Amino acid sequence: MKYSIITFLIAIGLTTACTQSNTPDTADKTIYDVVFRENLAGIYEKWKTADNGFGYYYTYTDRGRGPEYKEEISLNEQNFISNQTVKGVNYLKVSIDESFSSDEATAVSKNLMGTSKGDFDGGQLYFRYDGSPAIYEVLAQLLLKAETGKVALYPEGAAELVKKMPLQLSNGESVELLVIKGLDLDPTYVWMMGDQMVGKIAGNLHIVRKDLSDMRLEMKKLQGEIEDESLIEVAKNLTHSFDKAVIQNVNVFTKKGILLPNQDVFVEGKTIKAIVAAGKKAADKDAIVIDGAGKTLMPGMFDMHTHNDKFRGILYLAGGVTSVRDMANNKQLKGLAAQFDNNEILGPHIVAYCGIIDGSGPYANQRNVVETLEEGLAEIQDYKNLGYGQIKLYSSIRPEWVAPLTEKAHELGMRVSGHIPAYMTATQAINQGYNEIQHINMLFLNFLSDTIDTRTPLRFTMPAQHGADLDLSSKEYLDFVSLLLEKDILVDPTAAIFENMLVAQSGELSPTYEAVASRFPIIDQRGFYTGGLSKEGEQVARYKASFDKMLAVFLIYFRKGCPLFRVPTDCLGSYIIESLSCT
């Protein structure tokens, strides 16, 4: 089945990076630059509306996605939010209409969870579900004044000021960097000058007051060094060195999928030497003994599609993931991997390195963007020189570049994977040299049209709307499966992403996270209720049917022997080989 792209382009209505806002004149505003992946991507503005009232406007774009909010906040005498409204669209362009109001004893909040009323004494901070960075400034102001360094959140939770570091920038300005915990899995960093927020830097998203825009990279460097020091300290506190260890009386989950109860596991260096019934073998005197009673020991898990950074490493280990494939990152990844392997910073073993390349354009990935084929060929050589084993081509790569780029990579002994570039199909990409395809939606797009601009959110909405119609018994589909098998194409489906996008509904806990949601901090928990792609009416059932069809496709691929989730043997590091030899 083929569909004209024109109809869908009319409906999508993308927002530009700096949409004009209905706000006061610039002279009455405080203006911030919003930088995403080192490109100016949007704007954040604030202005005064009353003695204790403020207005805000915030937007940025990321390859056709990105939020746009108009927000108003009123503060009570204690500087806590007494009234708030947020209107606009979130990162996935889902409409947002959120409000909070309070009096001396009660508060009423309306958000994607619905409308609720509760006790309120004016001394708790309502932390919105969606909105501008304004909440971080209000929170920082409260934390700086709090005697305990803590602020209660409404309706539950608390934020704590962990560190306050005075710093001087090279332009002579004195600032403070606040480190806050309790909101997110990672610490929250807020830059203050007096009681005014001048910056918030989080990964690739930087919000910096315009008069300090020239200081942004310096602020980023200073914060990065402080982040590193903190992570190194955590690693020192949690790392233990030993030559021999015995985990006693533990239940062992084996590679055969059975549970052996009450076992003693003997470890020397990186090798499991023996697994025996508890008490049947004495531990060496110089071995560390670990009590495993009531616990289960299992092999470390693989995450087959990751994008690593220094903060995520410890979270993988906490989740039982000890080895990962990195499927697109910057060229400093090898350095981070060395820190992980040396326990300088805690993290998994990265066993596959995939260097990303994208073409220029309005939806470019903004990492390693090339203007010409020649630049792309040079990037492949550069990645090879850095020790990468795979190339990931992204959506803005020109279709006519794919064959020469894959040929170059193969000459160097590298694999090629990626998104399907705009105006190509998966079949065309495979026939031009792809070894692997990321994301199941890229396979579904193969049966829609080669005129779809996969740089835009159409790569999500088209499979969501039409995936349910894919005929799994059709010749076109079966021929495609045969092509996957013939070419030994690895499919990297990232199913959880699409369960959340297609099945989750606004205001309801996403099925992707329902088993673990209660373990997360407040911001993460709230993200589990956002509902994925915007859907209403018949779209709810249709999107769910499309996801069910994706699961059916997984099952067909598995039964026919199509490689799913496989680690190519040329990517197997010593850690994997050691673990495979431990029986």
C-alpha cells in the first residue's frame, strides 16, 4: 500500500525554533538562549506581570520535535507558587493545558492526570508536569533561603540542595552553581547570580541568559569538571578490589533459564571457577565472602541499543546491565569506555561502537553532520582510526550517498546500520549495503512510500496510523522477509520506545514503565504519564493495533531465523568471551 505524502504534510503543522510570542516588548524581558547540541534552537523569556507575578515563554526545536509553552506564575509571601498556568505543546507536540491554584488551606491542580484537590499550607512547591524552566529558578530561590536546605514538593516529594559552589567566570562575573537532588535520577544543576537563574545546563540542552551567552562553553566546562569529580567520588566509594570471592547460599539463574537454589559461587579474577551446592566446598582464607541468602545471581544483561554518557553508566549497573552496544555517540566515547572499564566512573562494558553520520538540513541530528559525500567518506575513515566497528547513517543522509558510504565502510571492515534516509525505503538501503536497521518503524515505512520525509515526526505517525494495515501474508512483505534472511540483516527494533509512543495514553501510566514507575524520582514518574504520540478518538485503537502488528512482526522474524538483538561476533570483547566460558 502506498500513500501520498502531501496529505500528511498539510496536517502535521510543524513549529519553528523561535515562534513569535504574544509578550511584552523585549526591553521589559529577561531573555535566554536555548542551545541544543551546540546549535541555537530556541528562546526562553520571562517578564514581570505584577508584584509577585511573572510570565514566561519557552520553545526549542529538535528535528521537528520540541516544546512551546506560554506560562504564568504567581508567588505567595513565602515565594511558593500560589497560582500557575501552562499552555502549549510538549516535546512530542501534544497539547498541554495545566493549572494550579491555591488558598490558605487547599490547592487545586489540573494536569494530564486530571483535576485533583488536596490540603495545602502554602509551604510546598507545586512542580508542574510540563512547562518552562521557570520552576527551577523558583526552586533554587527557595532552597537558598531554606534553613534545612530542603523544600517540600506538592503533592509529595522533596528537593534538597546538596552543594552550593561560588565561581567566578573569566568575564569577572560571580555566580553560584547549585547541585539539587530529588527531582531526577541525575542531579539537577542550576546557575544563579544572586537570586536570579542565569543558566541551566543538562546534557545537550543549555539554557543561558543572553548577556552570558559568550560564557556558555566556559560554564559547561566548569560544570562538567564538577560533575566528573562527583562521579569519580561515587566510584571510589562503591568500588571494591579483590582477587577471590565466594557468594554463599545464593540462588543462581542459569543460561538454561532454570533456577539453582542455595548455591555457593566461587570467583577468581574475572572467572567463575565453580558453582556448587551451599556448604559443599570450603572458601579460601583469602577470599571475600558475600552473603547471598534470599538473593538471586544472574548473568549481566545486554542493552542492545544505548547512547552512553557519564551519568547513565551507574544506572545501567543498578539495572543489572553490564554490557551495551552504543548506537551513536560523539567521538569521545572511547575515553568514556576506558573510564567505565577502569572503574574511574561506574558503567557497563561498551562492546560495540557505532559512529553516527548525518547530512545537513533543518532536521539534522547535529552530531557529525557532513555537507558532502567526500566529508562523509572522511568521517568513516576517522571513526575507523578511532577504533569504531560500525557506522550509523541518519535520516538526512542523501540517498545517492548511501552506496558509496557503505562501500567505504565495508572496505575498512566496518558494518553499516542506521535509520532509513529520507526518500528511501528499507529495501533500497539493504540493497545498497546496510547490514542492520535501527527501529521497527523503519521497516514498516518500507511498505508505505519512498516519498516520506523520515527526517520529520512522520517516521512515527505514519507507521502508527497505517501499521495495522500491513498484510503479513502478502507477497510484498514475505519477499522483504526473505531479503532480510538472504542478506543476514540484523534488526534492532527498540520495541519499548514504540510501546510507549503508540500505546501509552495521556494521564495514564505507560505500560512500558508500570512495573518500575514507583522506583523513580518525581520528574521521571511524571514523564511516564505523558502519553507518547498525540492520539484521540479512533487513533487510540488504531495505534494500539499498529503496535500489536509490530509484535507480530517480531515473532515472524524470530520464527524465520532473522537475527534480532544479536551481538555480531566481531564486536565480542574479552568480557563477553569470559562470561560465555563461565558455566
